[in-house]
Amino acid sequence: MRAGLRYNWSAALVLLTVLAVLTMALLWPSVQSISHIWFNSETYAHGVLILPLALFLAWTRRRDLARVVPEPSPWGLAWLAAAGLAWVLARSVDVKLIQHFALVAMLPGLVITVLGAHVARMLVFPLAYLFFAVPFGEFMVPILQEYTAWFAVWLLQLSGLPMYREGLYISIPAGDFVVAEECSGVRYLIASIALGLIYAYISYRSVWRRAALVALAIALPIIANGIRAWGIIMIAHWTDMEHAVGVDHLIYGWIFFGFVMLLLFWLGSLWWEKGEKSDAGTEITVAQPRALEPFSTGVLLLAVVAVLAAPRGGELWMEQRARNAAVDAPPTLPAAPGAWQGPQEAGGAWRPRYYDADTELAGLYRSDGEAVELHLFRYVNRGGGTEIVSWRNRMFDGDTWRRSSERAHTVERPDGSMLRVHETVMRAGTTRRVVWHWYQVGDHTTTRGIEVKLREAGAVFAGDGRGAFLVAVSTEDAEPLDPARERLTRFIGALPLPLGYAHE
């Protein structure tokens, strides 16, 4: 009879570590991109700490884990295969968010495969907590900015301070303020939720207490950030703009956040669950190792390595297909449509902050003394290339040009067709610009980022290599905004759609 392999916790953890390192090596492009965000974005800098915190949470279960025996399970292969497929599809159109989720999802899959489903169930919270490492939540920034502006204005009104609000801009007699992205409080909110989850997991056993603490961790920083914005404006008012701006602004922000976290933990301590029996200092009972059949174990390990390597093979295949289908003919700006004249060279006072485009074109069109700028950014899918819908890409830079307001808008063209655009109103000092933008993939237009990615993936499979375009039309005008919107409507109505394809 063939002798069995002795599979204990030491062997299992070594094997898990080796496979985790192999996974990071095979999916290294995503490891690089997620690390780049951690080290270059203050909002997601906490991602560096998530793995150590998850390991700490797993370590708190060490006594319970020692009483069970790790056992390799083939069910983890299905999890790994699903994560690998998601990574390949996301990589083909460079959707970094899905890549990052798929990368992190590999770790629970490895735990199921190497340690078994029973161990994975015992570690369900630490494994779920790993997903906080994914840079996610950028969609909340505009929502939180609007709320912060509204709440600060409400408190200013209660304070009796004269003020005027235009979108995210707030003016008081002492000066002007804007609720910038850095003031949205999203970084405080994410950090509060991450800390609140750990506090709730360690401090409570009942589900409702944990849920209450997490709800408080969500609500408290949102309310506190509105109070913080109001406080900064009031301090500036009382000191004639000498304080609460620049560096003081950031210092007050982090000091205030520290106070909010202390308040959260103090409130959480009011319903601390007492009477928990401590097993500190007691001897840990370790379960006896299990004997594994060498042949079946070897087959499982080879299957794991094959599943882990499959995404890179799929990436190479998708990349080659995208390159073969790519249309290399350069895009062009359309000739002046209708009564418009141009295109002329754009002035360069503004451009969309979109990065790493394969082609960027800009032109100025005039009609009866009115001017409209057209910007085209083309992104060609060549597999693992650049990303048209990204957390970095936006209409304004946040320094010279700051967003005042955003909304969806529908334009009716002369042929009766409807074009959905996204409107961004921004300011640079006293200059105001109205921008309408949309995306174009093949012959389709949309303002939804998820639809762009789905159509890009479909284009790769269909062999359509025309790529995706960002189309942005803009004009400058004073109040009111209706004349600017009417000007953009006339210009878009005269444009031949789709845009940019030189072979048409």
C-alpha cells in the first residue's frame, strides 16, 4: 500500500505562500498597477495595510484553526478559474478595477484549494476584508462633494453668514471656496469603514451590533466632513482668510478625522459585549496531520498551477487578436459642418485630462462670432493597453479648472435621433466653460463607462479594431448657461456621426 503524505499546517502554509507568490508573478501587471495606485493616491494609500490586517484577523482565529486539519480541495479550482477568466477579459480591454478584484479573488481561491472549504469558512471575514485592498469608490466623490457643499451651506445659513453657492463653489464676504475632490471626504469614509469593520469584528459577536457599528462608521465621517467644511469656512471668515486655507486646510482635515475615529470607538464601546471568555494563556490543541495520497495530491497541484498560468496564456491570445484587428489608419477631425468654419488650431486653454491615448486631436470651430472646441481621444485595444475609462481620466484638472456641476443631458439632432451626453460645468477663476462629452465605440455612442468596456470587449472578439473614442465639445460663456447649451446643440446637430474614422 502506497504511503501517504503527512499534510499539516506547516506544509499547508508553505504551499499556500508559494502558490500566492506564483500568482503574483503570473499576474504581475495587475500587481504593479494596484501598487502604483496605493503609493500615488492618498485616497487608496490604506491598501498597503490591508493584507497585514487580514493576516492579523486570521491570526486571532489561530486557536480555532489549530483544532482542524487543512485538506486540499478541488473546489477551489472553480473559484480560481472564474477569477482567471475575469482577469483575462478585463485585461483585454484594460479594465483595471476588474483586474484588481480578480487578483485579490485569487487569494480566497487558493485558501479553499490548499486549506479546504472548512478552513475558508472559518476565515470568511479576513478573506472578504482583503477586497478593501482594491482601489474602489471613485464614483462616490461627486456625490460626497455635492453633499458636503449642501451641508456646509446649510450650516452657514444657520450661522447667519451671508453666502452664495454655485454648484461646488461657495462665496462669502471674506473670499471664495470650492469643495474640491480632496474635500469630498471619500478618503476619510473609506478609512473609517475599514477601521470600523475591524473594530466590529474584534469587539462584538452579535450581527446587529456589528451592523450598527459599521453603519455608524459610514454615517459619522460623512456628517463630520460637512461640519469640517463649514468649520474651515468659518475659521477663514473669523481670521480674514489667514487660516484654514492651504496646508492648514489639510492639517485640520486629518486632525478632525482622528477626532472622529476616537468618537467612533468611544460610541462603539458603549455597547461592548462583555462576558467573553478569554482563552489567553491556555494551551493550543493542534489536530493531527492528515495522510494524503501522493498521486491525487500531485494531480491537484499540477491542476492548480495550470489554472494559475491560464490567464497569462489567455492574455497573450487576446493581445494577438486585438493587434491583428487594429485599424492603423489615423483618425481625423471632421470638416466644418453646416454653417461652421474650421477646424482651426485650438487655443489650448483647456483640454480633457485623459491620459495615454493613442491619438489626441483638437480643433476650434466658429460660426457668427461664436466658438466651439472639439476634442477627440482615441484608444486602440491592443490587449493590455491603455484605458479610456479610468479613475485618472476626467474633464478637469482640479487645479486650474475645477468642476462646478455635472448632469446628464439629451440632445435631439436634426434627423430626430437622440444623443446622450454628460455635461460638466467648470470654472478657472472668472472663466466658465461648459463641456459635453460622450464615448464612441464602433458606431455606438454612450456615456456609461461599463457599456464602453463591454462594447470594447465585444469589438475585440468580433475583430473590430477601430477602438474607442472620447468625444468632448466645449464652449466658454458667462451667465446664464442656456446660450452655451444652445450653441453646443447646434454644433452637435451638424456633426457627422460617428466621428474620427479616416477610412469613412
